[in-house]
Amino acid sequence: MVPELKQWSRNETNQRVHELMLMVGLDPAMYRHRKPAELSGGQQQRVGVARALAADPEIVLMDEPFSALDPLTREKLQDDLLDLQRRIQKKHCFCDA
């Protein structure tokens, strides 16, 4: 949806998808064409983070991003997200019910 709204070419879209997948720790060659049902909960969350970053927003709103994950996966993703936040220098706003 973001590529269409931003009127990106197919090449720009493919390049951004590749970049984002690497950014969130998913190998594009392995995961690019998988359906949501073929991904683990942690992988699905990583895709959600990539989607949130697709348009390169100044602020990223994350609504309960870890609530459905088991404790080990949650801790790993929290650490990975902190590392990502340091690298991309975006403001993140976390909402938790």
C-alpha cells in the first residue's frame, strides 16, 4: 500500500522491501514470498515493524507490538528493536493496554 501511495516504481518498491527485510533481520531470499501463516509469531512481528518503517516516518507508533509473543521471543525482539532504533534514529511510541 505504501509504495502505491508514494507512487514508487516496481524497482523502488523491490529495493525498499529488500532493505527493510535486512533491517529487521529477515533474509529476503528466504522470507520475501512467504505468506503470514508460514511465519512464526516473531517473524510476523518483524514484518509488522518493516511495514511500519516502509514510508520512512519520523515517528513510529507501535500498538502492543510484543503482547502475543512468548517471553523468550518477546525479549529477543525487544533487544532487536532497541538495536534497530539506535541504527535508524527514529522516535518510537509504544502503546500498551
